[in-house]
Amino acid sequence: MSRPDPNFDPAWRAWDDLRRPIWLFDPHGLRGVYANASACALWGAASREELLARDFSQLSPAVRARTERLAKATARGDEISERWTFYPNGAPVTVQATISTYRLLDGSPVLLFEASPVDAEPEERRALEALRHTDALISLFDRDGRNLFSNPAAFGAFGRADLPFEARFAEPEIAGGLMDQALTRGSTDALAEVVTRGGRRWHRLDVRVSLDPVTGGQALLLNEIDVTGEVEARAAQAEAERAAAAAAARQSLLATLSHELRTPLNAVLGFSGLLSEQGLSFAQAEQVARIHEAGDRLRLVVDEIIALADGGGAIPDGERRDGAPIGTAPDRALRVLYVDDHPANRALVHAVLTSQGVDCVLAEDGAEGVEAARTGAWDLILMDVQMPVMDGVTATRTIRALPGPASRVPIVALTANTLAADRRAYAEAGMVDCLAKPASPGDLMAAVVRWACAPAGPDLTEPVPRSA
């Protein structure tokens, strides 16, 4: 049998049957003192004893401050009318309460609550329902970062309804700055990494000043949206762009190295080869042979370096197409147009070809080459790639678009730019072969005979399969 309360006032029995919820609360001892049946129903208690046995010592600092304020404000006999929202058994109940100070039999002051349930407006009920079911994570904090409320989405993400503001972040030190900014400006937003039950996630945060509907005090409303997928997609895109830029820079460097190393080697090997055939003295021939041998060794080193850097691209003579067997040489001299902006290259190729009875005509850039192709009858066009005014690839496309037989003249790239990507571009533009500089006189003449003497074949404006 429970011990009778020495402060039980028989006058309270008059409240027992009232339909208005009435209860007494000790703001200092943080305990219930009395409650009528209507108050027990409002608080979701099965009996008065159950309600009064509840532990109210864990009230939030904001609610505790509010009750202390009410105790002071009503100590001289004043009444205060306020709207309060309670959460008995986790469900919100809003009442309009008249609060005054009531003195127990021993003279101790307690707070007397006389409550009238307040029905929420339809808009409020709809807002509460939306708050329960939204995917957005919504929480309310006091000025010190203590959690006052979390909707189901926020509770599900973090697993705790009392998680402090700073404890959400992977870098807790940013919490203070966000709170200060919101309190100073009224609102702030940020993208931050947070620690959820499922691991680290990226959340877009909106923090703004609000009011605690229970205490009326200043609070911070936090709205969080999980944008991890978007952040990861942007990071992947940035990484892909970085990799593409690095690959483009690498290809550009390789192309520059290939051109700048092979172009002078072409002159060294070509002219040393021509000199060796000019009836030199034994000593002179020996010196020229050494120059040629050193240049050839350097050419092999350059070819290997470029091929390895290019991912093991094609053996320098290139990827030739099928369908061009060596044909019967015509009774007349072969007519070859050679397009190159480098004077030494033009002189070398002209010397090699004319020494073999080939009628070789020179053009200094792609534009000149296109005009020559339009007006002349050629057995073959040798085309440099890197040229001013018009490059070799553009010139080839332009020639392939010409009307009549001019569009079907075989075009062979004679270039220092022989990376795998370069070769694909040449083939797509309509070139039938790629000969790397420096080209030996034998390789050069073999390519001229192969393509200039080829029998009439397919329209060279159409792609021809490459050899394996």
C-alpha cells in the first residue's frame, strides 16, 4: 500500500471529475504532484499513479528553462496563457494552457496547469503528416546544438533522436561555424560529409533560425538532403576529365617529340645516304657511313621510345591497307606530288625520287597540295601532316571530295607523327598508307611503286579494311 502524500489537499478532489485536464508540477523537484483523470488521458497514462511515477528529470534544457521562467513569472499571483506541445508516448499533443502558481499544504510553490486541447488546423495536420513521410531529414536544435526533434527520416539515418548537431559531421569542427553563420545571418547552407548508420554520406544542408514551439525560444531548423550520388558522379566526371586532359597532353607531347626528333633524323639519314652514292673517297665514305649508322641507331631508339609511350603502337613503317598489290609500271615516268613545308624534306625526297626516274613535283603546304591535285594527273601523292595554312589531314579530306579521278589518287602519309591515334585519323581521312620519317630510300621507293603502280581498285574515298 502506497504511503499517503502529506501534501495531498482534499480540495483536489473537486478537480478529479472535471473534463478539463488539470495537473500540478513541481518545477524545482521536476516531478508531478497531482493530475486529474482528464490530464492522465491527455498524457497517455493508465492511472494517476503511473503518470506521477514518470521521471521528468531528463527534461531538455529548453523545457527546464521554460518551466523556471513560468515559476518566476507566476510567483506573484499572475497567470500566463501559452500553447504547449507535449509528446506523450512519442506522439505530439498541443494544448492551450493557463499556468499559475499553486501552494501546497506545506507552502511549497508548484505550477498549476489548466489545459484545453487545441485541434490543429487542416494545414497543420497535413504538414505534420508530410513531415513524417518526407525523405528529407529534418531536425530541430537549440542554440547549444542539442537535439530537440528529429523526423522519422532523420532518426532512420542517424539512429538517434538526441544526436547533437556537431556529432553528425565527419569533421565536427565545421558545426560551430555553420551554427554561428545561421544565427548571424538568419540562414546558411553547405555541402558536408556526415556520419550515418550506413556510413559516410554527403548531405546538402540548409540551416536556418526558427522557434521552438514548446519553449518559444530561438532554435535552429536543419534540413538535410542526401546528395551522395550526385557528389560521387561529379567526382567521377572530374576524374575522367582530368584523365582525358592528361591523355591529351601526353599525346600532344608524344606528337611533338615524334615530329621534332624524326624530322631532323630524316634529313641526316636521307642526305647521308645520298652522299654515300656520290663517289666519295674511302675516308669520306667511311665518315658518311658512320654518320648514317649513328643516325640509324638513333632512329631505332626514337621509334622504340615513341612506340612504348604510345602503348605499344604499330612497327614504324605503319599499318598498310589490303587491296593494293604491286602492278605493272607504266611506260612513262611515274608522276608523284610531294607536299611538305620543310625545305630539307622536300629536297631529300625530290633527290631520291628523281634519281629513280620519278617525276616529282613539290608543294609547300596543304592548300598548294589541294590545288595541284585538282589540276594535275598524279599516280601518287605523298602528304606531310603537320603544315601551316592547311594540314595534311584536312588536305586529304579536301582532295577526296574533289570531282572525278583526282579524288581517287592514292595518298600516302609521309610524316614524323605516327602514333596509333594519328594513324587512325589518317585512315579515316582517306590516306591509304603511312610511311614514318625518317624513311630510307628503299622504303620510300617501295611505297611509291606499291601504290603508284597499283591497278585500278575500289573508290579510295570509301574505307578499305586494314591488314591484320
